[in-house]
Amino acid sequence: MLTGHAGRHALAIAEAHGVDTLWTLSGAHVFPLYDAAVQAGSRTRIVDVRHEQSAVFGAEATAKLTRNPGLAVLTAGPGVTNGISGVAQAHFSGVPLLALGGRAPAFRWGTGALQELDHPPLLDPVTKFAATAHTAAEVAGTVDRALAAARSAHRGPVFVDVPMDELYSHADVTLSPTAPQARPAPDPADATAIATVLAEAERPVVVIGSDVWMDGAEQAARRFVEQTQVPAVANGMGRGILPPGHPLLVNRARSTAFKQADLVIVVGTPLDFRLGFGSFGGADGAAAARVVHVADSPGQLAAHVDLAARATGELGLVLDTVLEEFQAVARPGRYTAWADRLRDEARVAVDRGNALLTSDADPIHPARVYGELNRLLDDDAVVIGDGGDFVSWAGKFVEPARPGCWLDPGPYGCLGAGAGAAAAARLARPSSQVVLLYGDGAAGMSLMDVDTLVRHQLPVVMVVGNNGAWGLEKHPMRMLYGYDVAADLRLTTGYDTVVEALGGAGETVRAPSDIGPALKRAFDAGVPYLVNVECDPEIAYPRSTTGI
């Protein structure tokens, strides 16, 4: 039996679904939720931020790191609209998240009350469920349905708002929380088809995506790769499932792998711009590669690619079933020469990259930052990317040692997520290093939330790759027009002094030899610490896709 005001009902249901952190920026429309969180018996921590975007990004990162739903509580009107970009990012990344909004009081609706706005139509395109709980008695059931949807495949964000007068009102409700929708086992015929296609291939590659981590299928994925001996490329939160140096991890030979493969099996990630929209093979006049797509639910299967085979379901079970079928028909060692070729190319790429990681160039080459950082990272360090060009270098040179330790904006590419994600990482992994990699453009979008890190005593190491530009736009615009406009920032901006003013610490680095000692001081500081590295503005990341 749920008693008391509707805020207590909402939080009790959220806790029953695994929520333990409430991300918010204070607003009177949602006070009852705060009251619920501070009552005896509540296990929910309140983290109040300086901008609602950070509340949603913090909730999203919480869900990514813990694989339980995140919760962002947003006051009415601009509180909700400020959080929509974070909800959209969770939508495109398949992250279970409840955005719980305040709403102008029902008894005043239509008269022009403060921040009166009908929110669900705005959230509907980027959520699995968006609704208003119109009465106190409806709140528990509506929140329960929303969170059950968020946790069911394919995971994603949900939204519920409650009129202010009803959220404060009391009701008695009897409700048992709803379990996520069970997923059927993979169709045996689909598993057989994938195993058959794989057994016929000579140069296969498997792509391990973020949903493999979110589905708890990381051990099954590693088992699949090691027992089939198929070379693997990891993206998103699939990174770290195979540790650095694993003989079948060929991220550093990714281009060759995709161009020369005759089969690509993509598991737990969409066939979007990050994977060439599903177009592989075709190098040196060879035929296009066959493509297999494995997803957690039918709606995630690619519709724009002619698939050789497909399967849906719990990803670990799918992979284990395909492996069993494959071992019954495959010849051991079939892919040894192919895997050796990619491994050799990956080693060459690593050797070639070492010159950049140790570069003494002045101005500083951004890769040198990662050469120094890699020496200091523990195996369980959580690394967060929030930026364009600078973070692209991180994607190339920073290889997580464990799964669940890499956060990036995902396919939506939204900047400004860094501060909220860093706070979430410090709470979720209190004994791990937390490193936030900022482009100088992205830093301007959330650096004020260092105040949140300071107030909540959440030490984080921040590194700004400061090249005084929106690098992801500056260089392409030059290529297109021969000039650039609206792409310059200030190389001399003291991002570290901003952090100092907010109660943290930091320093500016202008010489390559000073990067390592500065990072060491940051890790030892015990407070939010920002290392502002002035990098060469003429260095552009050599990307192979524009995303279009």
C-alpha cells in the first residue's frame, strides 16, 4: 500500500525499478519528490545541478554505468525543455531513463499559470512513453508503466509529468511494480542461418556495440569472439569487452577490416553513419560484404540494408546459440590467416601512432595528451568524452581496459553531457579514476556544473583540449569555402581559472613535457581539477565520415 502524497508514490515506484539517484534543479512544481527522497526509508540520493541538461545527462550516464534506470526530475516549462537534448541522446543510445516533470496545476490549466506547457507532445518523438498522470491516484501506475517500458527492449527514455496540485495531493494506492517485458529466445532458424553464413565466410568481422554492454552480454560476446576466432571491432560501450592488446581486437585496423571483409556481423548497434550505413567490403574490386544484424528487438534491425541473416532477443543468448550452431559446422582455424593479417596491421598502426603519442611538437599535438594520460589510467578508470576533434583522438588512442568504462555522446553527438556524466561516474564508481575529456567548445556548455562537483564533493580530472576553435566545423568549412567563419574561440581562455573560481583547481599547460606532471597533480588533488592544454589549432582529426 502506498500512502502519503503523490511524490512519495512516484519515488517508491522508481526505487522499486532500481533507481537510487535523483538528478534535478530545484523547482517548486516538484518539491514533493524531494520531500520523498529525504524521508526515512528512502535510499535515493539527490544531486542538484546548475542546468537541467546536466540533470538529464547525469541520469543517462547513471543508467549507462549501472544498467539500472536513471531519474531526472525537472520543474515545469523551461525545466523540461532544457532537458530535452539529454532525453534525445538517451533515445538514440537506447538508455533507460525516466524524466519526471512538474506541470502547472490542473485547477489553473488554461488560464496562463506560470510555466504552463503541455509537455508530452514535445517529448513523444524521443521517448518510448510520454504521458501526464492527471490525478494523485494515477501517479504510481503511470510511473510504473513508464519505467517498465524504459527497461524493456529496446531500452529508452520515458517521460511523465504531474500537475503541481496533484503531486502535492495525498492518495492511497495498492500497486505491485511491473517487471520489464520478457524477451523471447532467439529463433533457432535465425541462429542456424547466422552460423551457416559465418561458416561460409573467409574474412568475417564482428562489431560489438553498446547494447552488448547494456544487455549484460559482455561475457557472451568475448566467448563468441574467442571461440570462433573472428576479429572484432568495438564501438561505444562495447569498448573494453575485449581488453587492449587482445589478439582479436582490431580497432586499429578497422578501415582495412571493413573494406576487405566478406562478412560483417553487427551486434547491438545500429547500422548508422558510424558503420558506413552498413556498406562493407568492395576493396580492390571484391564483392560487397554480406551483413548480419543482431539486435535486442525486431524494431532495431536495419531496414535499409539487404541482410544475409538476422536475429533478435537477449543478446547473450543469441550469441551463445549462434556459437553452438557454428561449432557444429565450422572448420577450426578457418580465419587464422585473416585474423593474423588484421592483427599485424593493427600493430603497425599502433607503432605509427606512437610517434604522435610522444610528439614534442610545439604547439602541442592533441595526441600527446593521450600518450601521457594512458600512462596514468588504471584498468577501472572511467573515461568520458565530450567534444569533437579532441575526443576523436581519444577514441583512436584510449582503449578501455574493462567494459562499462567508456562514455561518449553516442550517435546523437550531443555536446554538453560531460559534467553530468562525470558526476554520475564518480557516484557510480567511487573508487575509480574519473576522467572527463573536453573539447574547448563542449567545455563552454557545461563547465558551470563544476560547481555541482564541488558542492557534492565529487573529485574528477578534467582535460580540455584547447585549440581555440570549433575544430569539427573550422576545418571542413575551410575545405568547402576556402575560409571559415563562426568557428573561432579564444586559445587564451583560462578554463582552469573558471574551475578555480567555482571551488576546484587547475592549471594551463603550454609545453608537451608539462602534460604528464600536470595530469599527475590532477589525479592526486582530491578535488575537481582541470588541466587546460593549449593545442595546435591547425591539427584536424583525419576522420573518414561526416555522418551524412
